[in-house]
Amino acid sequence: MRLVVNSCWKYRDAWKPFFALLDKFWPNHTIPTLITDIYETDFLENAVHIFEGGALQTWCQLISQYACSTTEPILLFQEDFFLTAPVNESLIFHGLDQMKMYNAGCVRLYPCPGGDRHYGDNYFATVDREAPYRTSCQAAIWNPQYLCRIADASKGTAFSFEIVGTAYAQAHADTVLAFKREVQPWPLQYLCSGISAGLWNPDSKKLCDLHGIQNDWSMRPFAS
């Protein structure tokens, strides 16, 4: 399974906090891959593979370009999903096992929304075919071929990935699994929007200050 972070150069101010918190709360993670449109050498000090897709690529095109290049399952994060607690690695790998067992297109680890049709597993349930946000940007394990199809159908932004992608997912029979929202703790706990509408969530800085993480906060204002 590949650990992948989708982003772009415009959001590079989120990279250092993301990877610092990833190292803190999941210290034995595999080397992640950062998907970005462009990248300047030595911007990051962390051990990170860089997948540079090109300046004219949209959010969805970057994901599609990467997903179509591999056959390994992809655990996909966004760059502003700042971890707030230790990762439950056993639940992540249990989700991966469920994906393989049921040939699922996606297994959502952060249950927003969660699974709503129980099939006998203690942690995961299926997502109803007509459920809103059947396709979600929240952290999930993806079958790369399914992710590629969703991204190709959606074409543009993260918003279109969820809205157009959900319509695509509702029209196709691929199984989608998600962690049960009522079960605690979740596999991953994070600020689900460290940046919203181009503005810093003030909790992002509070979280980094709490853990002694230095960052350049000057690239964008804070939300009031």
C-alpha cells in the first residue's frame, strides 16, 4: 500500500506541518509520495517521494495521472489533514484486508460519512449506493483503477471530485466501504480542514505550537 498526499505548490505552506505531524503520530509509516503540480528542490527536509505532474494539471488530473501509474492500493491524504492523535495502524491494515476481501473500490478510514449498511464486520460497513458523498476527499484506501476512473470523470477540483465523483459512483456497482462513525477510536484522527476557503484554520497553528512545530504562516491569512 502506498501512502500518498495530494497537493499543489500553492498549498506548500501546509506541507511541513503535515509531514511533521505524520512523523510524530505515525513514526513507522512508509515513505510517502507527495503529488504536486510543480516542486522546487529541497523545499522539504522530510523523506518524501515527489510526483511532479505539471503546472497545467487540475487537482483531479494530478490524482488520475498518479493513480493510473500504479497497481498498488493508495492511502490518500490531503495536505491539510493534520493528524491530532496516534494512528491506529492495525485498523488501517484491517481496512486494507476488507478491501481485498470484498474487491472494494474504496475503504474510507475517516468516517465522514461513515458506513451505513452493516455486513458483519466490527469496524467497517458498506456505503449505500445512493448516499450523499459516496465519493469523498476524506482519507481513504483506494483501488488505484477505481480512483483513476473517479478522477477522470470528475476532471477539475476537489469539489468536483466529491460531487461529480459521487454521481459516477452511484451509477457504478463498485463496492465502497467506510469505517463505522459510531465506533471509537477511528483509524485516523485529524483536523479535516487545516485550510478552508484559502484561509488557515486557527487550530492548525495551535496544534503545531502544542507540538513545537515551526512553520511559515505568512502565505495566507487566518480565518476569523
